[in-house]
Amino acid sequence: MTPFVSHAPHHASHPGLIQRLKRAEGHLRHVIAMIEGQQPCLEIARQLAAVESAVTAAKRALIHDHIDHCLVHQTGDALAETKALSRLL
């Protein structure tokens, strides 16, 4: 399968998305420290769920932004790309 390439060099939403992912990255580092510190598994699992939720929200925001701002300018492969993106939601 050929990867789709966006022709937009930068989206207005990317700085906010980067901030979300950096927070999730810091949170994930905290989870690793919890595991190394032998914290209770339930607490670790809760924190992992929070990280997972943050990453999922970032992914959805990226995909929705791409659909809203990139696919409207494409022809031909836009439907195939939309289908591929929707599988990632």
C-alpha cells in the first residue's frame, strides 16, 4: 500500500498537538518511574490508561484536522485516503 502524502507543510493545529504529545511523553516517563519504583499495579494501569487516552485524543485531532484541511484540496485518491484514515480512529 502506498503511503499518502499531505502537501501541506504545516497545520495550524500542530503546535497544540505537539504540546499534547509532550505532556503524554512526560506522563509516560512518570509511568516508567512508577514501574521502576515498584508502585502498585493498579495505579500503574490507571496512569497507563491516561497516557493511552491522551495519545488517542491526539491521533483523532490530527486525523480530523487532516480531513478538514487537506482532503478538501485533493482529488482522486482522497476517498481512499479518507477510508484509510477512518480505520485509524
